[in-house]
Amino acid sequence: MKILKNAVAGTLESSDLFVQIEPDENNLTLEIDSVVANQHMDAIRAAVLETLKEFEVSSGKIFIKDKGALDCVIRARVETALKRGGVQES
């Protein structure tokens, strides 16, 4: 599946996460900026990658600004951004 258009989800409030996605025909790029990166970067990355896998997204640019969001919030924000971005089969 691929991302068809730019989309965002979430906020920059404490305990939330802001996600921005963009189409990219060839590569899957994931950039994460987190206030809790030292402690939880592996868990954040895993939650994002699992959500992308559920939607079978294999290309696109995903930018994440985390303010200490819980796992369920991370997954919900990524899912919302993907649905807004019009993910369709490639």
C-alpha cells in the first residue's frame, strides 16, 4: 500500500504525538523526535512500524514529534494520519 497525499494527526501537547506523512514512491523513511527518546525510542519505533505493517505501508515519509505519548496514542495517531493520507493498494 502507498500513501496518496500529505496528512497530519495529533498535537504537540504533553503526552501526545504529532504525525506528518507524505507520499514517496520508492522508500519508507521514518524520522522520530521524542522528549523520551533515551528511555523509549525502541518502543516508539516498534509501535509505529507495527502500525505501518498492519496497513501494509511500504513507502512514504513519516515524521513524528513525540511528547511522551502512550503506546495506544502512538498507534491511534499513526492510524489516523494514514487514513487521512488515503492509503491505497499500490
